[in-house]
Amino acid sequence: CIRQTLSSTDLTTFQTTFGTPKRSVDTVYGGHVLANACATVGVDNCIESNLDFQFMMAVGQNIPTISIYVNNSCNWLSLVQFVQNMKNPPKVLSISYASYEEDIPTNYLKSFNNGMIQLGVMGVTFFASSGDDGAVGFAVTKTSQCTYGYGPQFPASSPYVTAVGGTQVRSSKLKKI
């Protein structure tokens, strides 16, 4: 999450290439939307944001889209609190970052869940990635053998968040049939 930045240039290229309406993010909170961001902040710091915004805006054409960047870390509680304090909060939030739930303190989980309940009462729906590597989580990509057990990804593991699955395919591991 640190320094993740949307490239407005890449967004325009994506929209042109795939014939979707050409438009920019409507409102930006906290910065981190720059022309040529991949060249400026580095590819590793723009890939995730680009992917998220390009496809959200392609699927939700002409729906107002905002970018919220809070702090310099994956502090989901800060995001929840920021949205709670907005005069007109968005009806849908989406985030594709995750951490292992077991690594997060219980009091933080409780505070986040309480905040999510409050956002739900405000009519806000929160979508979060359940992770790209199945039930074991992202640690499996650090080894050639799957020796990990079930590793729920937070914030998708919250009962007040809608978890959205993903997958990752590494072609070097595929076998031809």
C-alpha cells in the first residue's frame, strides 16, 4: 500500500485501448494520482492501483469514481475513519490489499469491525480482495512448495466486508496436458 499511485496516463491508455469512456478519477483525497506515475514512483508502486482503477472504471462506466489515500501504509482503520467523517461518503469502497489476519492485533480487528458496522448503517458497502493465492495466502509465492495452512486475509476476513476472490497463475509451474 505504501506509495501506491494511479497513473492517469496509463488510465487513458487503457480506456483508449479497450474502448471504454475516457474520463479521469472524479475526486482525489490524499494525492497519489499522477501522470506517468509508473515512471515517477516506480512500476511496483503503480501496478496495483492501475489495475484496480482501470477495471473498476471499465465495469462501472460513468459512475463517479474517487481515490482515497490515507497515510503511508495499509491502515484500513484509518480509511474507515476517514470515510465515516466524510460529508457524502461513497456508497461502495473497494480495496485489493491484504494482510494475514493472524498478524493483526485483536483490538484493531474489533475497532475495524465496529467501524464497518457504522459504515454499513451509513449505506456504505466495502469490497476487499480475499487474496491472489488461494486459501494459503500470499506467503505461498515465497516458496516452491505449499507448506502453509489456511491463511485468512484481512480485511476480507471481516464479517462486515464482502470478500472478492482472485487468482494468480505462474506459467512456470503449469504442466502441459
